[in-house]
Amino acid sequence: MTDLVITNGDAAGELLRRALHGTEVLPWRDVLHEGPVLLTDTLEDLTVSRIEYLAGAGGGEIGAIEFELTARDRGLAMSGEFDRVVLWFEHDLYDQLQLLQVLDWFADHPRHGSLLLVQTDDYIGRQELEAIPALAATAAPVTKAQIDLAKRAWTALRQPTPEAWVRLLDDDTSALPFLRPAVIRMLEELPGPDGLTRTERQMLATIEGSESITALGLFMAVQKMEDAEFMGDWSFWRLLDQLSLADEPLVAGLEGAPFQHTDPELAKAYLTSRLSLTSLGKAVLAGGADWTEHHTVDRWWGGTHLSEDTLWRWDGEAQALIPPPR
């Protein structure tokens, strides 16, 4: 029996390739919690927009990104040639969004019992090689309830407002047991009443609470504040750059910004920078200022384009969306 394994990226993929002999492994490389995830007609159309975004945001050379994502799509299209397809995904937001996308594709390309799912509450790439066979034994056929829920959630994420996404909290999401916390964590990456996302707030609070912390130390500390780590360093540095390079910055002391992964000297200066809060950073963190009033909001959250006129917020304490002012 020949299996195709689809998983979250190269670290997990390499481990599974070594542990599960005779399988093909397809890493699902995309950072879907960042940038536009548009309601396109096809996977290929969405891939085009993702390539443009990732290349424009400094995620790599456009040719390399195009090669990786289009090869991934071709691999998925060839999944019918395998006896089984086994999805391996973790509990964190990064993985859960990828799982929704993959299950949505299989909703339109059904496999009739030969699509299986392994879900873990730990990180696949950090497992010992000897632990993988036991995890593989937990593979269970994907159910209609899981497909239907994934299709609904994936469509909700790509709407032009977060309203359909937040309504998932009123649904029964038990078919995908890690989806509900992922829905909440994605909502927390909307600006709050103070204009900060949860990650940005954690960054500022960590800097304020430390006598001297480097950019690298900040990344490691903020990761530990997550119940389920989901953000890679590339996404994190983009947020730190924005807090430091704004016309009215919240963070001071960052050298070599924006982060340059191709220049070792600049990268070292960046990672070893000693960070502090500006007076505005202290005011925003204390609730005395609104960050959105001091910088231009222009970013994507799923299918929602956040701007001054479409500034959706998430009140974490009230667990409620705050619509844009009319």
C-alpha cells in the first residue's frame, strides 16, 4: 500500500519521511495566518495571490516561492494515484488553518474512505523518531462531519469581514477538536481596543518587564506565552519591524531593521539588539493611547482587508467583535 502524507512543513516532513518507509511526503508550506487569504474560485487562483504576497513581504525570491507552492499544488492534484492519503497536523493555529485548506480541497475531490487524519497536541517535528509509529496508528478516516466543518470554516476565514469566522464559536466544532482554540487565537490577531494584536501586546509587555532583552530573546520569550506556538521567526520579525519602523514607533533600539536574512552581519546586529519601549509604546501598553491612531493600518487578516475604514477589532475580555465605526 502506497501512502501520500501531507503535513505542515519541512521539519515534520523530513521526520515522517524517515519514520514511515515507502511513503511520499508533501509539506504544506504557507503561513495562512498572515496576509490575504482570498475567496477565490480555485486553489490555483489562491496560490497566485499567496505567491505575490509572500514575495512582496520578503518571504523569499518570487521564483523559489512560486516553484514551492505550485509544486505543492501539483502534488495534491496527483493524490488520486496513491492508495491512501494521510494528513498529519498539529493543534496550533498555523496547522489548523492548513488543515482547513486541505480538507476543503478534498471536499471537492472525495476519496471515499481512503483519506485519514492524524492530529496531535504536540509538535510533530519535535518528536523522537521512535514515537512516530505509535502516532501513525492513531490515523482515523476523515468523516463527513469533519469535511463539512472544515469547508464552512475555510469559507468563513476568507470572507471580507470576520463575522462568519466569529460565528464558528457558536457552532459545534467538536469534529475538529483543535479548531475552536485556533478560531479564538486567529481573532486575537485582530487589533484590540488598544490597537494592538495579542502578539504585539505580548511583545511590548515582555520588553517592558525586562531590564535588557534582545530581539532573539524577545522571540523566545513570547513563544513561551502561547498555549500552542504557531508563529515562525519570519512573521515575528515582520511585526517587530512594524513596531520599530513606524513614523511613531512603539519599540526603540532595533538595529539592522527591517530584518535581512541574506546579510549575516545585519542579521546578527538585529538579533542582538537591546530593545526598549518608547514613550508611546508605554502609553499604548498602559491603555492610554490607541496604536491605530498613530500608524497607518493596512494589512490583511484572512479575507478581511484591515484599514482605517474597515478596522475590525477583537475585544478579548468581552469575547466580541468590535465593528468599524460608521
